[in-house]
Amino acid sequence: MIPKPAHASSVTVVTVTPDALESLAVMLATLPGGFAGAIVVVLADGAASQPDEAAIARWTTLQVVTAGDESVPLRGGSVVVVTARSRWTVEDDAIVLRDDRDEPGGLRGAAAALGSRLIAVVLAGAQVPEETLDAVRDAGGMVLFEEPAEDGQSLSIAETDLVASRADLAGVLQELQGYVDEPALGEHRVLQRLLIEIRSGSGIDFRLYKTPTILRRLARLMVAGGFPDLGQYLTHLRAHPEEYTRLIRSLLINVTEFFRDPELYEYLRDEIIPDLLNHAADHGNELRMWSAGCATGEEAYSLAILVSEALGERLNDFHVRIFATDLDDDAIAFARRGVYPETALTEMPPELVARYFTKLDEGYEVKKNIRNLTVFGIHDLAQRSPFPRIDLCLCRNVLIYFTKELQQRTLQLFAFSLREDGYLVLGKAETTSPLPEYFKPLHRIFKVYRRHGARVLIPPSRFRDVGSSERERVAAPRADRSDARTANSAMNAILAATNRGSTPMTPRVGGARPT
């Protein structure tokens, strides 16, 4: 028998406002005593009297402990209470109280530390910032909303989220826990058959992605559809082939927006873009960027706007090309069209909206001069050749979905793609670090790295061939020289799919990752 890990396989964080105490009590009271996950109850300000550890312990058979000066391990079958006005975070699978403003704390810190093991529960009436929930989704975690008691109360629900009534919250958590625990041998075989069928039908090999992440995405659909095990879900898929499309989208989907993480874009604007423009003269005023995992295109267009703002009237003096790639063909088609709902632009300064968008009946269209800087296409980091001579590569919150082997292959691919002294930007949710022989860190919080050291002359082969010394050679740094076959392979795959006249799509919540 395989021993259980010391840490909980899932961690549920519940932010409790004064009017949500009854919902918390019902949820805890109906969780079974053998619940294998950990619960973190974060008490918000505002209540005349907050429940203490003893009061919460009366609602549940799980072990209850209050976070204090010492860290509290996140163990299965436990409830950790964080009192109001306490600043908390997760370190080494434990709740830690500290007042460190330089690192993300609270639910954001939990997302960065726990990734796909995190479940954020939003009780009715709770006010959780949308950017905080996005951090959970970006990290591969799950958001579970309590169904509002009053009709008409709106919820900002993404396609990856779940909604349950007060009475059903505990049941959903228990089902999710059952799905995300290490699958039995029989279930593992069913999972492999399912992933092979997806690979055969779509060309996307999800076997290269982390099993817990795949299980959590499957869990959402299985809970919503009432399927008790993977075998019954696979039988349903075979009887309803159209459901494969929904499944693949669920495995790929994530959220995106214009200028997501404004502080990062300010850093790019003030530090990185000026440096790139200063060195562009060394290679014919050429500036090449790559948004890997671009979802519905907001990141790529944000980069184009940054460059346009920096160059102003000199834009036509430079050859700017921004490659934007993803696995989701629907997302790419949406991005090529370049029309976004008004809600997508709410955080953008009005002067930029006026300068770079045209108001249409159905939304706001990115102006042609910005669209002309971008090339959108379908691209699989696990299978396709990369783009050469890249100055800046953004691949944010994509690697978290990959196995360690595929993460290494992808980082080697970026090492090939980037020019000497080019820049790589990863997402805040990423836990992997770029290979030190190829990248040196520039900004720890924003996960910005600079290319240096030995140059990979031939890009890493497809994932199954990683590690073959005969297929990869390393040489000392020297002047740029492109691998024409690689350039043609990547460019032909993208340009063959590029079509500015794509069929219009109906906007939908979220984009797609990984790529």
C-alpha cells in the first residue's frame, strides 16, 4: 500500500464575511470526518463578534487549530483558522502569519504556493477581488461559488468554476477530493485511455501535462455531470463525441485580459522595451517578440500597444513582429478578429482605448496598425519548432501545467529562440526556474530573465527525444545566425493558418492555456 503524503492533497480556502457564518457552519458540519483535504477559514473584518476556535470546533469533527506565531502544517482532516486582520501566506505547506509586503500573501500567496491543489470557496455575499480569483485560476486551482440566495445577484464565473448550493458545498468538496487523490491503478489506466483518445482526435498530447492538473480539470466536468468515476465519463464521451470539444476546451482554458498585471507592463515599458529598441539597430531595426500561450490575444495586443507607444512616429522605421501562439484554435480565431467586449477594456486608460480601438456595435476592434504587428497561429510547445531571433518572449502561467521533463524541454526551446541578451518573462504562478546555464534572473517578483551563456544552435527535438545528445549541440556565444529550416518550419505552420478574415466568434469568458 502506498503511504499517504504528509501534506493534504487539496487545500480549501474559505473567506468568511459576517453574513456567511451560517454557510460556513453548514459546510463544515456536513463534511465527513474522513475528509482528506485541509480547510483554511479566513475570518474577514466587520463582524461584531468573530467565532473563535472553540465555536468553529463545535461545527465539525475535523481537527481545528488557530494560526499563531508558529506555522501550522496543512494536513488532511484539519481546519486552520486565520483571525481577522492577520496577514497570512503559505510556505512549505504550512500557514504562516507575517507582515511582508514584498511577497503576495493571502489567497494570492496560497495560489503561488499550492497551484492546482488549491480550491477557493466564495460564499454568498463575499467580496473577493476578481484579480485574486484570476491568480487562483492561473495557478491551476479551482474556484467554487456558493449559489446566491437572492435571485439577480451576479457572479463573475469563469468556465473553469463550479457553483453549488449551501447544502451541496461539502458534497462537492468531497467529490473533488475523491477525484484529485492519486487515482487507483484501474482509474489510472482509464485516464491514459482517455488521454490517448484525445491525442488521436485532436493532436494534443495531454499525457505530457501534470496528472493532478488534468484530474482537477476533469473533476469539474465530472462533478457537474454527475459521473461517479472516469470509466462512466469515458463511456459518456464515446457516446457523445461532441463532448470531446468541451473537454479539450476545459483542459486548455484560462483567463486573460489587456495589460494583465499592470506593474509588470510598467516594468517592461520603462526598462525592457527601451533597451530592446536601443539594440535593435544591431540587427536592422528588427524587433521580434513571442507571446507563447496567448489565449484570446490580449497579451499580444498589449505588447503591440507598448511598442507603438514607445516608438511613436518612428514605428514605421522598425520591423516589428509579434508572434502569438496557442493550442486552442477557437481562441486564435477570436484573437485574429480582434474585437473585444467593453468589459475587457475596463482597466485600460481611456486615452489608449481611444488611440488603439474602434467602437463597433458588438464591442471594440483593435485598430489595423496594431493588428498588423501581430501574427497569430496554432503552435504546440511540445511538438513544434520554435521561432528564431526572438528579443522578448512572454510565457506566463503555462509551464505550471507541464511535467518537469516538458518544462525543461520548453526552457531549452526558449534558450534557442532568444537572441543573446534577449528577455524571458514567466508568470508569477510558475514554480520552475529557468536553466541557469542559459538564463540569469533580472526581477524576482515579475519572473523576468535574460538570456546569456552557451547558445543552443539546434532547437531541442520533440519531447520524446529530449536528452539526445546527438540532436542538440551547444556552442559558445557568437553573433546571431538563424537556422533557416527552423524558421521556415515555425513560420510556415503559423502563416498557413493566418487569415485576417476569420469567421467571427461569439466572445466567451476566458482564453486558453497551456500552449
